[in-house]
Amino acid sequence: MDETLKNIISSLGGREIGIDGTFKFHCTCCGKCCINREDILLNPRDVYNMSRELGMSPEKLVKKYCEVYAGEDSRVPIVRVKPKGHVKRCPLLKDRKCMVHKSKPSVCALFPIGRVLQVGDTEGNIKDISVEDVQYIFSSPGCGDNAESHTVREWLGHCGIPIEDEFFIKWQKVIMETSIIFRKMEKKFRPQVMELAWTAAFVVLYLHYDTGEGFMPQFEENAQSFQGLLHKIQKD
Ligand code: SF4
Ligand code: SF4
């Protein structure tokens, strides 16, 4: 594992764990992980799954429960569940239950396991990546008890997240490529042009889905058309 990545993981108090590595954790359903939360970031698949479960469009879901901003370093659109009130309660917590229990955001479903994937090399070039490059992190959650022992493989299965998660890999690549292009474009284009490109990224990558149709083919089509647009702007 790359040294920078190792340092980030250790600063987060986590440890790398293999797909068949074990960790001890048992959720006691206290509900505390749904309050005091400001870190629930959604990817396009989360937005699609949650919209479908709630029977609303991705646009309405984001408008009602999220906020969208440009990543400070990456410049790409970030969609975050917007916490409510002084206790920073997740707006999807209703009567002490998650309103999207069957389609929880990946970060909620995987907790206390996290996934990382190093997409770029030290020069910022996109590497050829595959499922074997996905690394798993276990961070001591500070909640529940240690009454159960799990493997990462079993935990992912229980969360409904595929081990060979084609979307996760493609999404990391799209973010990295978009971030590199956006940072190059910022040096050449007026802020108004950048605003348009950023809005296109948000709308095409996160919102442009019919929840009555499958997710992955739509994501691939959206990512391809957005990247085609970026390359065209760069050439012009
Ligand atoms: S989305 Fe559901 S599980 Fe995640 S913090 Fe909100 S209520 Fe809790
Ligand atoms: S994951 Fe932890 S904080 Fe969340 S409900 Fe379970 S025990 Fe409580």
C-alpha cells in the first residue's frame, strides 16, 4: 500500500483488512450513528437507490435531503446528506428508523468498514485498476459490542454490496478524471464556463436517471457522455 494512503488510514484510527480478514463488531441498534453526522456523502448509485425506495426523482431527493458543493481539492460535485438541528440528526431518520433501510447510503451500510482505491499515481496519472486494488479499512466504531466476528466478504454480502463492485471502480475513475480536467480547465476558462461544466457534472452524473430502469447502463451512458463533453470543451 502507498505510504500516503497508509498515513491517512492510520490518522483515521483504522487498519487495513483483507477481504477474508476478520473483525469484531455487533450493532446494538442504539441509533447514535444517525445523529451528529455531517459526513454522509452519496455517490450516484446511492442517490438512485434511495430515490427508488422513496418513490421520488433523484432531483427531488437531493433537493429535499441533501446539499451539493464543489470539493475543495477535487473540484468535483459532492452530494452530502444535510443534517438537521443542533444534534445534527440525519433527515432520513424517522421514528428512530432509517427511511431508506433497504437502500442505505454505502457509507451507512458498510459501517464500520470503509473502502479505498488509489486511482492515480504520484504524477496524477490514472492507473489501470481492477477489483484487486480495492482496499478495506476497519475503524474501531466506538459503539455496539464485540459479540460477533465477521469477515469483510460476509459483511459486504450482508450489505448487498458486490465484492466485484464494477460501479465503485468506474466511479472512482470518473471522479479522478473529472478532477484532473476541471483543475486544468480552471487555468484557462472564465468562472462562468467552470460553473456550467460543474453543473453539467452534477446533473448528468447524479440526477439523470430513470429509477424504473437499471442503474448501471444509465451510469455508464451518463459518464461517457459527460466525459465526451469535457474533452470537447478542452479541445475547443
Ligand atoms: S441514511 Fe439511514 S442509516 Fe444513514 S444516517 Fe441516515 S437514517 Fe441513519
Ligand atoms: S452502528 Fe453503532 S451507533 Fe449505529 S446503531 Fe449500531 S451500535 Fe449504535
